[in-house]
Amino acid sequence: MRAAIYARQSVDAAEGIDRQLDRCRSLIAARGWQAGPELLDNDTSASKARGPQTAWARMLAAADSFDVVVATNLDRLLRTQRDLTTLIDAGIAVTTLEGELDLTSASGEMQASVLTAMARFEARRKGERQARANEQRARAGRWVGGRRPFGFESDGLTVRESEAAAVRDGYREVLLGTPLAAIARRWNEAGFTTGQSRQARSGHAGEPSPWRADAVRAVLLNPRYMGRVRYRGEILPAPAEWPALVDEATFEAARAVLSNAARRTGGRAATHLLTGIAVCGVAGCDATVHAGGNARRGIRAYRCSGSLGHIARMADPVEEYVEAVAIARLSKPDARTLLMRRPEVDSEELQMTATGLRERLEALAVEFADGALTSAQLRVATERIRTRLAEVERSLADAGRVDVLGDLVEAADVAGVWRGLPLSRRRAAIAALMRVVLYPPGRGTRTFRPETVGIEWLSDDVETVSAR
């Protein structure tokens, strides 16, 4: 008899496979059989479909090369009726340390079916217990395990400061208007990886997967980084046992930006300073401007996105003027007052209110399950609380807007710092600082006239300045 060994374990453990192999080899030696191939599936579940790259698939494909497959018990070999049927159809004889299974006979097939059903029952029951334990841990603010979260060590609790700094910068950059792809590029350049492995089809199977925009987005939308637990899509009210990397206001602000449909479905990143920021000054229009063609080749221009007949302006002199005004304003001693938005907002009180509202939503669900509320009462109460919660979250988002102009205001040489900023940062600064209105330059005008560019400061503390 030529005997193959199949060994499997669901979790990668150093000694688990070795113990199975030792016991199966002893059985083969005791029977006087010829040792055949040893097929090993480490860190592989038998409750799910096993793909073509697994030892299970290789065993089925090589069924003609051995007479019997040896396993410590049927659980190691299979746990579903589907796999049992596959084994029967392949005509493979099975021997376990608990005895032989003659899958060619009706009684042997029935015995194997019963054992498989029992194994599946035990797996399902274990899974249900684990799910209840995980939910209890999550509601207590504890980590339920899984892949190491970016920014933390493998225990999920200890901060890995180099990555944590990248996460904090990621939130800041999103609120500054930096594209997610640019953040991913910076994380890759810093040597960070996602913790996932590349797929075989990439040609780099097993190598660490680099950051992409969608992976960065998933990180920044994870409430773990504001010190909260998300379990099955729900953000639980209890504070997490690990430290927050950003406050709740910053998280809500970033979530508001990343959930914006226009941001997610928009086209290419803007290549002009004022695209989508400046507006048309023709009465009653107020459409944003975009980069448009010019009668002279190679000359950049802005045009009204609402009507071709409204404005067409050369881009360079307009941008130079707007940037000069921004730099001059940011160089003034009182420039920091421009950065203050809604100082009356109490972020801590808003966070407490939001937590209370979320807890009330959870209590309503319990009351409905206990029969204390009708479905109509639940719907009305839930809608009212969710409306209030949305208002609070909007206020938190507003309170959490980062100081997009802080490094400029505090610089000794504002102009020098400004020139060193990427386009996305300069666009974000202008959008936070002012509203730019472009008026028609007038027929036959060949020189730039500052009065054709309106600057309206976005602060109640500063008198509005407009050219018209």
C-alpha cells in the first residue's frame, strides 16, 4: 500500500503540522505501508472552499499515485459534505488514527457523512461562541484581533510611532485637499506597506502590498484612529482600550471630505491654481471657472464653466495677483484671526452629545426587541435621533477643520514657504482664505487690471474686500 499523508490546520502554529506528521508516519510504519507524498495545508480552513493552490487540490489531482490517504482524524481532512462528495467521487481510500473509512460502501459513506456533519456542527458552534465573544469584547472597547492595524504593533494596542505620524499627516493632508493617491505615494516612499501580500496574478506573489488610494481611504475612515471600535459596520459608543491618534472632530471632518460624492467621482486632479475655486463675476452666474482654450497657442486661460460667452481670462496674471494678495494677507500680524472658525463650538460637549445619541439609538433597538416600542414608534424616534446626530456630526466636522494656513502664518518668509508648497496645498490655502471672483476684463484690454479680480475674505472678522 502506497500511503499519502494529508495534514491541515486552520491557524499557523509552529508545532501543529509536525505533530500530525509524526503520528501519521507512525501509523504508516506500523502498517508496513510505503510512505508516499506528504501534503500540507497550513493556515487553511476546511470549512471554506479550498482553492487550486492548496495541498487538498493537489491530493485530488494526484489520486492515482497512491492507494490511501492518512490523516489524524476526519476533521483534519474535511468538514463539509461538499468536500466529502468530492473525495468519494475521486475514489480515494481514507485511513485515520481513529480507524478506516471505506467510502466505496454504503455504510462507510453513511459513517463518514455522520462524522462530517458532527464536525461541521462543532465548527459552527465554535464560530457562534467566538462571534459572541468578539461582540462582547468589541462593546467593551477591546480589540477583537485580526491583521496588525497600520499605526499600531501586532497587539493592536501599542502605537508604532513612525506609522502613527503618517496616519496623522494623512488626516491633515486630506483636509488640506491633497489627493489620496498623493498620500499613498508618500507612504510608499517612506517604506510603509499595507500588511497584505500581493496576489499571484501581480507577478509579485507574497511581496508586501504597496499603498493605493483606496487602501489609504479605508485607513482614514476607520474609527479605530479616533479611539473607537467598529464592529460589523457599527461604531460602538464605548471608548477603545487603545489610544486615539486623532480627535473625533478631526476624524469626522475627514470623513465628511472622503464621503463627498464629488470628490470620489471627480475627474483628474486640477492642474490650474483657481480651477473650481474662482467663480464667474457676470451678474447672476457665479459658476466656477476652469482651464479653457485661448486664441493664442500655449497661453493658459480660465473660462466660465457655465457659459462660453461670459469670461475668458489669461491665467498667469490672474494667478500672480491672487497669490500676491494671499501672501500679503498671510504676512500681516493679525493673519491668525483668519484661521479661526466657529470658536464658540465646544468639541468635548459635542462628542459627549454624539455618544449619548448613539447610545440612545442602541437602547431603542433593545426596547423594540423587548416589545416596548412598536415599529412605527421606533421609526419616528430613530429618525429624530439620527437627524440630531447628523447635525452634531456636522458641527464636529466643522470644529475639526485643521489649520490649513498654520505653517504659512507662522513662517518668517511667507512668500518662500508659499513657493515651496505643491499646487494642492496652495489651492487649499486659497479656498480656506478667500473667494475669488473673475470679472470680464473689458473689450480691447491688453494689460492686467487688478479691479477685475474680486477678493472676498472668508472670515467674519475681516472687512470684505471686493473690486466691484
